Amino acid sequence: MNWLYKHRFLLTRRFTQLSIVALYGAANWWGVKFLQGNLSSSLLLEKVPLSDPYAVLQMTAAGAVLGANVLIGATIIALFYAVLGGRAFCSYVCPVNIVTDGANYLRRLLRFDEAERKVWVSRNVRYWILGLSLPLSFVLGVAAFEMISPIGILTRGLIYGIGLGATVVAGVFLFDLFGLKNGFCGHICPVGGFYSLIGRFSIFRVRHDQQKCTLCMKCVNICPEKQVLPMIGKKSGFVVSGECTNCGRCIEVCDDDALNFNLRAFKKSDA
Amino acid sequence: MSSEKVPLSERRKFIIQTLQGVGLAALGAVTWSAYATHAKASPLALRPPGAIREEDFVAKCIKCGLCVEACPFDTLKLAKAEDNVAIGTPFFRPRSIPCYMCKDIPCVPPCPTGALEASLVSRVVENNKKLDINMSKMGAAVIDSDQCIAFWGVQCDACYRACPLLGSAIVIDHSRNDRTGKHAYLVPRVVGDVCTGCGLCEKACVTEKASIFVLPIALAKGKAGKSYIKGWDEADDARLGEKDTKKDMTTKTPQSSKKAVDYLNSGGL
């Protein structure tokens, strides 16, 4: 029971990640039209369009004048993460997260961190790739990141069969396992960068209570984006960085109830 | 000269670090664009009915798979890494599953972006736009007359019988078989302007590898251009008066750029 409680967000995330793919699959395999399409663009209950705002941005840069449905769909998704979820796409929706979390779990289990040579890669690489993807889309006349996106390859793969795309997913797994801790999701992926930017002011946040903190640093050790937790043990307050994925692992590993989800207060005095 | 180094200014450090990023980004951009240019080229891909021009299609398709999901025959697939078609975009291979030409074209209306355009496969009937699958231009069938056994004089009309526009998209031409002296050649001919590219003929073809096969319009068809007018066709003949036919209509090839007299005098003869 305690184990379940200690993994409540992790289990929720695996549940949402797998259910979303399962719903897409059910629509495609058996015609259960609850959620059709895939993460690029979908249709909820045969009515509500939902589209990937970053893909829409790239396609627009590529010169495509898009239909109203896909623009409405992209606005819905962008608003959802901007107002509520922050970067929750990465931890609650994206199936690549399961792959990279798997790599990270093996890393911890096999104590790779203690022996490997450190490779330093800036976490801002994702913003460079994000920035590069738009002019590249313009020049190539095609959504540039969508041509190589492991997220697209894996999501489509789970629904329609993956074929040689499996090598791309294996590449991401091996990169994260042997190459760089949290390498893909935490450094490279421009979708994470995109949601970090638009989710910067979202209201659903982790809050740290410094009074309760015993400085065990379990939260910092488990966090896939450590740079978002500079306040641990120093002062109470919200995790304000857009790079926090709201995965909730810090909350789960904390034995002192010093971290919890809360609605963000924008007034300083309430923090 | 003093051996003491002057510490770099913050501004200079910032510029150096930015340029480092630019340098790495340049390498990344070159690799990325080289791959993407190669990956988006799908010259042989057959697209769903109502697909816009290939260059626009790859820009406008969001790879959601709603057309694939709507296809009741599993004809359409989203391209995988090994398919040599822009990754994630829908296409079909008629030899495995052709397009069965649904009257209601279920694959077109779900497209959220306009990469599949209903107006390209609709005609106006009594002031209403009605979907008409026969207007689709997924490709055009091409016949290899060396390997098609009907051209050997063997009686086969599998493609003709399979064609949903039998008699207009594929017609049978007959001529005397001089080899036997008492039989006829009954050979299929594709009318490319009518052919929808559904590929039912390619699926039906009896030869080991199909001797009639669908290619994208851009590859399958030539273009006569404005210079040639069918004088016996009243509608086409009317073009004679049009502005664009009054321009210089001389055919220009590397050969024709030289005057005939120059050619005679240049000693090439």
C-alpha cells in the first residue's frame, strides 16, 4: 500500500501515457471512436479537434496554410498546457518518456553515474534545436522536426506498427542509458523546450515547504530536471521554471511532506 | 610584452559562447537538412484520393493517420522508416492493397489540415457539391508492353476487367496477329487522363511482377504543352485565338537554337 502511495504520480503517468496510446489504438484497430488520430492531431469524441501546436508552428513556417480544425486543435492544446499543465505533456502523455525513464531506472540500478566519464551537454540545446527547426522548416518546405521526431515515430509505431523506426527508439534509449543521463528528454528534445516556454506561467505547480525539509536531497537526486529545484532546503516556494514536467517524482520520494502539488500563487506574499 | 593575461570582458565571453552555439548549430543544421531533404522526397509515393500536389502535401500533412483509420480496406498506411516515403505520411501500394474507390471517399473528409482536399474529388450536382471518387488522380497506370502477355498475343484482359472505369480508363485495342495469321491481338491501353490511379489493374495483373502499374501523375504522364492544338476538336481549336497561343510558338531545343544554314555551313555535315 505504501509502495502504491510512494509511486502514485508515476503510476498515474504510466496510466495516462498508456491509455492515450491505447485509445488511439482502439480507434484504429476496432473503430472505438473515443480518441482518434495520434499525438500529431486527433479528434476527441468525433467532435473536438486536438493538434500538436509545435507541429502546426513548423508546418506554418514551411508555408502550409492550414485548415481551421487543426488551428483550433492546436490552440486548445497550447492553452491547456499554458494555463494548467505546464510541461506535463512530457511526463503524462509522451510515450518516449517511458523509454527514457526506463533507461534512467537502469542507470540508477546499475550505478552508472558513479563510474562513467562525465559528458557535459547544455540543457539549452533543446532551445537551439527548437529555434533551428523553424527556419529549417521554412527552407525545406516541410515540418523539419516532424521528419525525425522519435515521439512521432514511437507513437505511430505503437498504433500502426513500428518497423525500422524501432532503431530510432532504441537509439534514444541507448543514448540515455550509456551516453547522457536524461539526455534526450532533458537536453535535446525541442518539444520539451517548446512546452517549457509556453508552460512557464501555468498554475499547476510543485510547492516546497522549507520548514519541513530535512535536506535529504532525495528530490534533487530523482528529478530529471534538477535545475528547477534550486530552492530545496533554502526557502519555501513554488517551482517556477517552465522546465519542470510536473512529474511529481520529487513529491513521491520526499519522506517529510516538504513537497506537494499546489495552485501557483503569483503574489510574492502567498508563495 | 607583459605575460599577464587580461581577463576577458563579460561581453566578449558572451559573444564567444554564443558563437560556439552558432557553430554547433550550423553543423547540426547541415546534417539535419541533408537528412530531411532526402527523407521528404517520395517521388514514387501514391497518395490518398484528393491529395494536393506532392510538394504541398508533405508540408501540409500533419501525419495524424485519420485517413488511414477511415480507410475500410487497410489500403492506406502511414510511412515507416523503411518505406522510402516521407515518414508518417499516408500512401498505398496497389500490388498489396489497391484503392477500392469507395463512393463516399471516407478518407478525405477527416483530414484536419487540407492536405486531402475534398474539392479536388467533388463535382457540383444540382448546386450541391458531391464527392466523386472517379475524379481522383492518385496516379496513372502504365503498361510494360514487353512483359504484358496480351501484347504477346495471349488472351488476357485481367486489368481491363478489374478497372472500375472499364472501357474509359482502360480500353482494349485490337489488331491482326500476323504471326499466326488467324488470331487477333487484344491489348490494353490506359487512357491516362481518365485513369484515377486506384491500382485495381496492378493488383489484378497476372504476370509475376505486375506489367501494368500505377505511377504518380508527375512521373507517368507527359505534357504536350500549349504549342499543339487538336484542330479537329472544336473546343481545343478555339484555343487558337487565345492570347497565350499568339506568342512565339517556336519549339526551342539546343538543336533548334542554331539556324539550319549555320549548321550546313559549320562543316558538321
